[in-house]
Amino acid sequence: MELLHGLVLVLVAVGGTAVVFTRDPLAQSMVVSFYGILLGILFFVFRAPDVALSQIVVGAVALPTMILLALAKANQE
């Protein structure tokens, strides 16, 4: 179990770094979605399934959708 915890923590660290270094807003919204899924997996591995489900809904679905809608609105004007 220790190996799984370490692996998930490393993946979350790499995902967070990828979010920071992605410069294109459209690509960054996709990376943020992937990062939200990684955080959901992290919470699940650390035995917090209710928080994991909330994170997946908010971090992997709602936040990227809001970012994409804001980008579409900004490109309209």
C-alpha cells in the first residue's frame, strides 16, 4: 500500500507541474481536467471516497467546462 500511495503522490505532483507549464489555455483546461481526475484517485487511495467523488465532479467536469465556456466567450468579442 505504501508503494501505491507514493506512486499516486508522484503522479499528482507531475500533473500539477504539467498544469503550471502548459501555456495554451485550451490545452491547459484539458490538463486541469486530467489533474482533477488524479486528485480524485489520490483521495480514493487515501480512503476518502466521498471527497474523491466530489473532486471528480468539480475538478474533472465542472471547472474545465467553465474554463472552456469563458474561453469561448472571450473569443467571441
